[in-house]
Amino acid sequence: MKCSKKWLVYLIAVLTLAMLIVVAGCGGKKDSDKAMKYPTKPINMVMAFTAGGSSDVQARIMQKYWDKLVPQPWVFQYKTGAGGAIGFSEIAKAKPDGYTIGGVNVPHIVLQPIGQNAQFSIDDYIYICQVVNDPQALVVNKNSRFKSAKEVIEFAKANPGKLKVGIVGTYSGSHMALLEWEDQAGIKTAQIVYKGAADQNAALLGGELDVMMGNVNDVMRSLDMMTVLAVTSKERIKFLPETPTFKELGMNVFSDIRRGFVVQKGTDPQIVKFLRDTFKKIAEDPEYIKDMEKAGQPTEYLSGEDFEKYVKENNANAQTLLKKVGLAK
Amino acid sequence: MWEHILAGFLETMQPFNLFLAIAGLVGGIVIGALPGLTATMGVALMVPVTFAMDATSGLIMLGAIYSGAIYGGSNSAILINTPGTPSSVATTFDGWPMCKKGKADEALIGSLTASCIGGFIGTLFLLFVAAPMAKLALKFGAPEFFWLCIFGLSTIAAMSVNNVAKGLVSGALGLLVSTIGLDLALGVPRFTFGYYPLVGGIEVIPAMIGLFSFSQVIYLVASKQKFIADYNPSPGALSRVLRKFWTSCKVNLLRSSLIGTVVGILPGAGGEIASIISYNETKRWDKDPSRFGTGVIEGVAASESANNAVIGGALAPMLTLGIPGSAVAAVIMGGLLAHGIQPGFKIFESSGNLAYTFIVSLLVVNVLMFFIGLFLIKGTARVLNVPAAYIGVGIVALSVIGSYAIRNSMLDVAIMVIFGLIGHFGGRIGLDTGTMALGIILGPIIEENLSKSMSIAGAEGSVFSVFFTHPISLVLIIFTVFSVSAPALIAKWRLKSNAQGGGQNG
């Protein structure tokens, strides 16, 4: 019996350890500075994607600078699944008291309610700011027979439904970019849907795909093996000075992936102002910009108002486009 | 290269790095042993911590956690029939029967030794042939993946020799479960019955915790057993295991490590598939396949050496192509990028010191793991001395925490309980939890690659040429056909040769 007690203690120790591990990621910082009315307690930071992912890494960099400005820390919560939809609705449904901030991605928050009956809408949020803008890129294998976007389009026109284009997920940034491109270039392709950038890149390198539509950020790592034919940004990208934009090629293809932060509709305007100001300060800190660059995050700051305007615009465009191709009513 | 390796070794031996490796191993083993806390989670939680260190030390720690967690999963697989990580599902097939026979110590030491050997071999491959390995990853397209998983699924035939029909039904149920949620190609919700949270699908881990652990608790509670298994630690277990490995498991360990490495290279296929395939192959090539499942150390060795060998494989395309071969490798890559290190073929030149030190540290970690593991086993095996009532409470608590922790969602806890009930009551009518788990694990990968292959076939205009003309696919198809028919054929042949009085193969 004595022995079993000892092992009960052991078991409890293991359990406690388990709990500790679960909460370990949350960190904790006590600070009694309550001069300001908000925030008076740690703020939940809801992430719709996994810990260690690109969104998470970005938010963690931000947190470093947030901690310098605000005495209350962020407590990270990961609510993942369904391409982010689970987390996004979690953010929308939280109490609008300023203590649940969330990271959102566009076009995900625009497309999921249209295409998949997600349980939130873009009107559920107040937008704090945009921090990242990752354009999409039309990419081929370095050894591809295609040397330019024009050649790809010519092939696709001559062989409708034969050009194998890889995209990541449906109702995603790369899906939208492909739809826009097909619409603008007047072509029809075979879309092949991959789960993530990793298997999409592998498929392009392995020769399974003719071209792919992917995040510039994911392509950058493999530039010695891939050629970027066109990008969806408004202007040429610093790292790819040779690569034309779709716009230059005469096509209005602008789909990209943007990340920003939001709180719930109904949050006290003063809190919103505080958050917008603080995030602006962080986003403009040269050290922060340097950190972001180091982590390969394509930084582009937009104020809350501008970000909201962009989301609304994106929504209108997506509605029109999806209706046109028959994916939405 | 050799000077890089030597420098890497010296760097690993720095007291601070050595400390990180040991701490990472212990932490990893504990995380791995707790059902629901997976290697991915453990590594992901520690990535931000590495921001505070230099990149090399951070990588050493992450590698140690990864190795420890994959090994750790076998502890609970053996002791409480609950795979601590999905990679250890196949370890339960023989580990748990060994435990029930009172040979828990041999099973634990066997799994530890096999893990270290597998991890070491996988890392050697990574060290010397990383670039060719990465190129192999690129040869694997959607049809190849499809056939690989069908091959994995053919394990059902071997797993349920006595009742293939029930095995097939269980596997099919697993596949069916795996279709719940958003369809990948069209983005349409399926089988959610209008209940929105289900669009995320059934998470594999809560389902498996339910099928294996929670159902086990119900059984435990109903059985009035005082202890979950007898534990007769016998002195000399270590030397017995080592001798056995040396005399009769060499081929098994090598083959399983090789399978693990190759499967590890492939993005989207990890330890869970590698261990199942290795287990199946070891069983097939054994002189007496029928002993498998009754508690033979070869089964444990196959599964555990394979899943640790996956680590070396999974890191190869990550380091050389920037394409991670597993979820954990993806997280580690996130850490690398955050340190401003770009993976790619050039990594061995541009960040040679770092890359080699990381790889060499994994070799050191696998050696360290043997001794740390031996030390920890002394404690973990004593779980069997705890009365079943306490163990039951402990498993329930861990099951709930583990299921919740995957997505921080109560839905997953409910899924865990439901699958626990399915596992328990289904088990009474012959439902095979092992094959059902196989269906749940392999289902999404099969479907994803089937749909990709069909899209490609649509573009190329021929289903036949996409599915049946790629060389790797053909090899996998032949394997599959062989795998499905072999158990029956071999049984028939044995019967015949026994009847003729041959019998020496029996």
C-alpha cells in the first residue's frame, strides 16, 4: 500500500507536469501597474493556426514589442481547424471587452462565410491593423518549358483544361488568384488542390504540376529551383526585380494573403483607439521591421480603417468573381 | 565534411548544449508518453524559447525533444495500451500483450533500444545522403502516395488473419469517419449534419485516445482487476534484450529503420505510417507470422525503430529543399526561419556549421537517449504497481487533457469519449480498433491523393496512365497485391509442407 501511495504521488506529479506543459506556452508576467484603465489583466490572443506557424511567429515577434509598451502580456490561445474558420468564429463570438484579440487572414475571413457557411462574417469585427501582405505568385519549375506567363497562357488557350495548376486549399488566396487569372486571361485549367505549401512545392519540383499559384513567402526558399513568372502585387517585389506583375501583363489579378488583428464589434471605442495606436507604434518600430524581415515576413502595415476598407472591397470583388464562375449564389 | 562533423560533435559536447539535449530528451519523453501531448506540440511550444538562444543550441534542443517524444510514445503504448503519440499505434500490437504477460521490462527496454538504433540509422542517412533523399521525396507524386497508403491499408489483411471480414469492416468504418468535415478539393462540408464545428473533421488524436485509452479504462473498470498487468521485473532483462537484438533482430531493425527513413522523407507521411508498414513487413518475413500480436519483441522493435528513423528522413527535405517531411519538421523549419536561416541545398555551405552540428547532435541525442531512457524506465514501469483504480482515473484525466489540448476544443473531448464507447462496445462484437485506427489515419491521405490524381488524370486524359504506369506506383501495387494475398498463400503452403512431413519452416 505504501508503495502504491508513492506512485500515486508520482502520477499526480506527472499530471501536474502535463498541465504545466499545456500552459507553458502562455507565459505569464505579473505587473501591478494599474495606472491605465485598460488593460488591467492579460489579454487573450487567439490564433487560428498552429503554434509555430507563420501567423504565430509573426504575432510572437509583435508580442516582444507589445511587452515593452504595455504592462499586460498576451496569452496565446490556439483554436485551429477548418482552414482557420474555427479560430475566426471563436474571435467573433468572444465578449467584446477588449480582452480577446485575434489574428485574422484575408481572404479567409471573406471567403469562408461565402463558400462554407462559416459562423462569422466580416462585419463581426473591428479592425485594428494589417501587418502582413503576402502576394501570390505564378511559379514554374526552373526546367520548365514555359519561360514566361505569356507562354503559359498560350499553352492553356490551345489546350483547355490541360494545364495542371497547383493551389493550396479551396476558397484560399491561391484559389482566388487562380480564378482571377483564369477569368482575366480567358483560360480554363485543371486545378489540383494541395493541403499545404510543402506538398505543393514538392509537386512542382517533382514535375507533377505545370505551374502553381503560391505564396511568394513560400516560394522564396526555393528560388534556385523555381522561376516566378508573375506576381499579384501592385508593384514589383524587392527580392524579384525581374519578375513582372500581372498588372503589367495586362491582367487584373491582385489576390494576396493579408494578416491583421481584430477585436469584436461592440468593443469600447477608447479601447479600440488604444489598440490601434499601440499596434501602429509597434509596426513602425524599425527594430520590429528588422525582426520581421529576418523571419521572412512580408511586412505591410495598414491602419485599422484602411484594413477594414480593404476587407470590404475584397469581399465585394470575391462575391462578383465567385458568382461569375458559379461557386456562389 | 569530416571537419564539419568533428566541429559539430565538439559543439554538441559544450556543457550548455549537452544540458539542453538532456533536458529536451527528458521533456520530450514525458510529453511523448502522455497521450494527447504529441511531438509536434512539444516542439511547437519550445520554438519561442529558442528565440532567446543561438540557433544551434535551439536546434539541438528541438531535435532532442522530437527524438524523445517519438520514443516516449511507446511507454504508454506498452504499459497502458495507449499510444502516447500516433507513431506508436503499431507498438501496442505486441507491446501491450508483452506487458500482460509480465514482460513489461523487456518490452520497454526493447522499444528504447530499437528507438535509439532507428534514430541513429535515420540520422546517418540524413548526414551522408540528405540531398539524394530529398530528391526521392520529389519523385513521390499523388498517385505514388495513394498507392503507398493503400499498401499501408493492406496491413489489415495481415492484422486480421483470423477474421478478415471484421477487419475490413472496421477499416472501412475508420475510412468513413475520416471523410467527416470539409472536402479538400471542393471545400464542401460532409457528414456534419449542419453542426458547424464538425467542418474541422474528426481529429485523429482524440479519436485514437478514445479507441485505445478510454475504451481500455472502461474495460479496466468493468474487470475488477486489481492491477492492469502483472509486473515481474527480472534481472538481466537488458542483456537478454540486447542479445536477442544482436542475434535475431538485425535484419528486422535495419529494414524497419530503412522503411522509417524513406517514409519520413515523404511530406505528409510520418511515423504512424512508417511504423505500421514496418510492423507488417517484419511480420510477413518472419518464420512464424502467427506469433505476432501475442507479445513478441520483434513487433515492438519494428514499430519503434521505424518511427524514430522517420526523424532523420523528415529532416532531409526540410533542410535541403525547405519542404518539411513531417509536421514536426515543419515546426522546426519555422524556428529556423525565425532565426533568419534559409533552408535549401546551399544550407550545408551557407550555414554548414549549424546544419552539421544539428545532425551530429541528433546522433549524440540517440546515444544519450539510451541511458536516459533506461533510467526513466525504472520509474515508468512501476505504473504497473499502481492499483488499477488509480490508473483508471489517471488515464481518464490524461485522455481529457490530451484531447482538449489538440485544438483547445471541448468537441474533441466529446469525440474522444464517443470513440471510447465505440472502441469498447464495438470490441465486444469483434470490431478491431487497430484496423479502425488505420482507416482513420490513412483515410484523409488516401482521399487527398486520390482526388489530386483524378484531377491530374482529367488534365492528362487518362486515368490508367496516371495510376498504373508510374514505376514507383507499380512497385507499390505489386507489394499491395502480395501483401493482401500472402497471409492466405503462406498459410496454405505451410499446411501443405507440414502435411508432407517437411515442417522445418513451421
